[in-house]
Amino acid sequence: MPGTMSEVLKRPVRFQQIPFEAYKARLVERGMPEAMAHMMRAKDAGLDRTEPRTPQACTPTTFRQWCEDVLKPAVLG
């Protein structure tokens, strides 16, 4: 999966993690309720990893396919 977004978009895509308080401030200033912003911290801490990954619990769409079908048209218009 490394480089998938960059490969699909044919441009560099870089991730840079920022401190949670800075991230929360960005979310809140864009209209997200503070409580919802705190949910993002819970997700980062593993909230979404409680359900085992099984064929019944997961979509058959691969990350690369999502990048091709959804991300690329949204970014490149």
C-alpha cells in the first residue's frame, strides 16, 4: 500500500502528523463540535480496531480501487 495515493494521482502525497491539540483546533475552527473532534483521538487510539476484519465486516473494495474510483476524480476533477 505504500505509495498507492502517489501512484494513482501521479504526484507526491505526504503525510505529516501534527499534535492532537493543533489538529483539534483545525477541526473546531472548521465547524466540527469539540466532542466530535475528540472522537478522532479515540479513532487514532484504536477505536475502529475492535471489530475483527472478516469478509462479512469489510468491503471488497481495495484501498487502491477506492483511490482510483473516488479519490482521483475528487482531487483531479
